[in-house]
Amino acid sequence: MKHRVYYHPACYTSYTLIKNFKEIRDYADLIDVSEDPSLAIAKRVLTVPLIETSGVFVYGGPIDIDLSIKYLKGENVSFEIKEPLEKLGIALVDSAAASSLVLASGSIKPLFNFEDFIKAATGLNFDPEGDKKFHELREQAIEHEDEFIANWERKMNITLAYNIIRERLYLGLKPEVDEEDVLAWLEAKTSFGRVGVPYFDRIDRLKKVSKNIYDYIAEKQEKIKDKLTNEINEIRSFFLKHDT
């Protein structure tokens, strides 16, 4: 059975998977979501790389590369997810889309509209009791929502800080930003057309979130710039040499 792997050439994990699995095209169709972002939106792709089998998202986001390769080669992959709530947090901070959704709303509930994302990004699809654990996870995450968001808030801010600077570097823009730049970017990140445009009380929340992101950028600006510059150069060098 051939799979689909959704990837983005600006994603370091996508790059790592493709680099370490040179025969990936023998086992999967590679879908570069940067070529048609509307496809990713229509398919509800919140994270890359993302493996799809028979129309179902199976595994994606903060993936284990070796495990992914085994699965793509057709080997049996099954294991127990012992701490689904921890896995959810890791999946959340790995995705700029998921992080912005949760921070902008101040709630974990909207993320559970994306059941396919959560099951794929937490590894629950590989757990024999994955469906049962998903429903238990939803109840637990919502019940302890405030504590959960507080535990992961700083890492979500860091994820978004790196993403705004990464996008600016790819666009050839200066990496330096002010609070208004971050606010406008965050609003765009959480919107699709008119949907998601802030309205009254949500505006104050977006300003608070964007200030937290900006404060981290201001504190770590040189570190962020240097790390992302090295990352971009490494990825660009690979994809220029390999016509993926």
C-alpha cells in the first residue's frame, strides 16, 4: 500500500525524514504543501511531515524518524502511549497552527475540532486503544485546561517566535520586528479570510499573546536569527542538490 507524505521544504523535520529515507518515493507520494497551500487547508493539515494512508492521517508532527520509516516500509508499528496528555503538549508546541489556535482562543477546546491531527501527532493511531485514549485525553485536557495551557504557554510562545522570524527570513525581510508586526502576524496566522478576524474582546487577548511572543524575540533575537539562518542554509543546500 502506497502512502502520502505531506511535507514542507522549510520544515526541518520534513527535511530530516526525506534526508534519512532516500528511497521514500518508492513507498510514498510526496506532497509539497508549499506548492498548493489550499490543499493543506482543505485537508486540515496542521502539521508536517504528515503521513496519510488510505485517506487517513496516521502519523505526523513531532515524529520519530526511524519509526516513520518502518511504517512507510510496511512494517507493523504498534505501541502503547502511556502519557497522552504529555504527548498532546509536545504535539501542540511542535505546530505553529495549533499553538496560535490555542493561545489566541485561550482554550484547548478548539484544538479538539481536529481529532485527526491529535491522533496523528500524539501517536495514538499506533496504540491499540487509541480511540478510547483519545476520548479520555479530551476529557482530561478540558477538565484541566487552565493548568495545561499554563504549563505549555512559554513553549508555545517560543514556537511562534521562531516561526514569525523564520517566515521573514524566507521572505527576505529583516528579522527585526516590533510589537505591531507580531500582532498583525498573529492575527493573520489565526485567520482565514474573514473567519477568525478578531472582534472586540478577542482583540485584547491577541495583544497580550503577541506581547509575550515579542518579549521573547527581543530577549533572544540574535540566538533566534543565528539558529534559523543555519537551519535555512542547511535545508536549502539539501533541496537544491536533490530534486524532491
